[in-house]
Amino acid sequence: MECHQARGYFLEGIVQTWLQESGFLEVKHGKVRGRSTDHEIDAYGISSFNLPFIYPIKLLTEAKWHTYSNQHDRHIGPDVVRNFFGKIIDIDQNYFRRKRSSMKMRYLHHGAIFSVTPFSSGAQEFAWGHGIYLIPLGGYTILRKFLEQALSTFQKHFISSKHQDDLYTKAKCRKLGRKIAKEKNQDLYFYSGILNQHDYVFIVANQEFYFQPDTDLITENPIASKDFRLPGEERLETLFHFSIPGSEFEICLPRYQSDKIIKSIKRTRPGNQFAFIDIPMNILANGKAVRRLFRIKLALPD
């Protein structure tokens, strides 16, 4: 097994843990039934929030962690997103081949690709056109130390098992990824958010969010942003760093999402809100578990 393949399986285990931390249910990996065949999915889970007249959402994800060893590996290209889109469509159509007696729970399938390697412009255009969310993990500064330590741990274990059976190596890399993510997560907190009631965003925070019922959190202090681009290429993604009382958090967005935020910031006057993020959470109220949407208002400093 090649190193970049094993590193991908390692990241699968990490992403599985992060999905659980951010509120997804029944998080697993493995084969998911499609209309024409079964498909290997790196990690998938069910959203804990449902809406009337919409089937429960099952998020299907892929995990990518290439290096910059050659020109081809500089970024994730449209071929990766295109192949993943084909899997999602086939899985979403698998109900056509079921007999009535074998019908089970139906889901609405959506896709997201978590990648430490940046996404090319072509990959972003294809993803936007077909409703696939891209999570550029390499752009999060809060994650940088964790990813560096995780990569160092992975390399030590991979060298010791690189000549072993591929199935064994896959399982070992996934297990190691889950272990590393759980050990390091005490300093990292993950949330699934909805930006402006439209776009999914992956939130990474350095402290746990504390929400009060019927009270929105409002960002404070100046907003920090950072563009990421490869030499000779246009901007690929933008990191936004925010502060709220007791915590700092980041969202890193590919260009097709970040452009909208940047335009909104430019149109907004100091002290005013330019966007918001809704975070679905399960909380205890009067001893009972209830579901709530909590809002973080993104505002410019005065």
C-alpha cells in the first residue's frame, strides 16, 4: 500500500470521530448500497435534525490527504469530486431496486469531502454545481498543530506496518486515526453549522461553546481572514477567524463560498451584522434532552 493511500485511511478515522463530535448519529465507514453496486464510503452519519417533508439526511464523506511530492498532488482535482458525485447519485437511487417487503428507512444523501490538500478551481466549480461540500482542513490554523502531530504519529506507525497485508493496514490506520482524534480532542471542539441558512460549514473552536436559551452569541474583536493560494494560481480558499465570549473559532471556506462572505463584509458598515451561523445542538432542559438551533451573529467591529 502506498503512503498516501494509508494516510487517507488514517484521516478517515479522524473524520469519523469529528463527525460524532459535531453531532452526527450512527457514524460508520464501509460499504453503502447503491442502485448498481455497493460503494465504499470513508465515513457517513445521520443528521440529528429532521425537517417536515424531507427524508432524514445522511452525510457521505471522503477523506483526502495528499502531499506536494509532484505536480499532480498539489491539489484535489475535479476527477475526485466527479467520482464521488457518481457514488452519491447511485446510492440515492438504490431504492428503485428494492422490493416492497425489504423497504427500510429512506434517507436523503448529501456529500462532503474533507481534505488536508487544497481543492483546485475545477474541483470547486464541479462541487458547487452538484451540491457537494468541500472542507479544506489544511487552511485551519487551529488544526495545524494537531495535524502536524497526527502526521508524525502516522509516519512512525506506517513504517512499521507498510509491508503487511493491505486489509490489516487499512484497519490499523483507521483505528489509529480514531485514537489520535479522541486523545487530542480535549483542546479542540467541532460543530456543524449552517451559514446564512444555506451553506454547511465545519467549525473548529479552541473552547466549548456555551449557549443560553433564547440568546444569540455575537462575535467580538476584529475579524481575521487569510487567503490560501498555490504559486501561480488564484485564491483557492479563505480562513475566517472569529472571537466570541470565552472562545475563538474558525471556518475555512472554498472560494465559491468565501466570495459571498467577503462581498457581504465589504457592503456592511462597522458594528453591523454581515452573516450568521445556526448550530443545531442537543441540550438538557429541565432534565430532558431537547433539540435547539443556536445562532452566532457574525458582526464587524465598531
